[in-house]
Amino acid sequence: MEDKSSVSKNDVKKSTTARKTKKAASVYVPQESVYTVEELAAGAKQFNEKYEVVKDALIVAGKESATIKETEKIVKEFKERKVV
């Protein structure tokens, strides 16, 4: 029979830490939705822009799909770029 007093506090800490780490790794982190160029252009009013501006900005950026945040950034950069 094993003596229970031989288990140190350090061993208990390690065990508890391992369990906490495993739990933290399984936390669900939702990802942003991705939309096609057509879907984003159709919702151009959300960006306070015209359909053509959103669509052209995404096409020039080489995007076939993007998130709302990406689209906002792309449209802003598209409008602020210098015309040569």
C-alpha cells in the first residue's frame, strides 16, 4: 500500500496546472464571417459607399472574398490612394 503523505504539494500543483491548460485549449473562439465580393458590394450602404466603389476596391485588391473588417480597410485604402 502506498503512503499518501508522499505526494508533495508540487505534484498536486503540476497536476492542476495540466488540467487547466487542457481546458483553456478547448475554448471556442468564433471567427468572422467571410463574404463574396458580390455580397459585400450588395451591402455597400453598410460602408457608406456605392456598389461600384466596394466592388472595384475588392477587385483591385485581388480579393474574391473578405470579412467586413477587411473590406472596410480595403475600401478606405482604395479611396485614399494616389491617382497617377
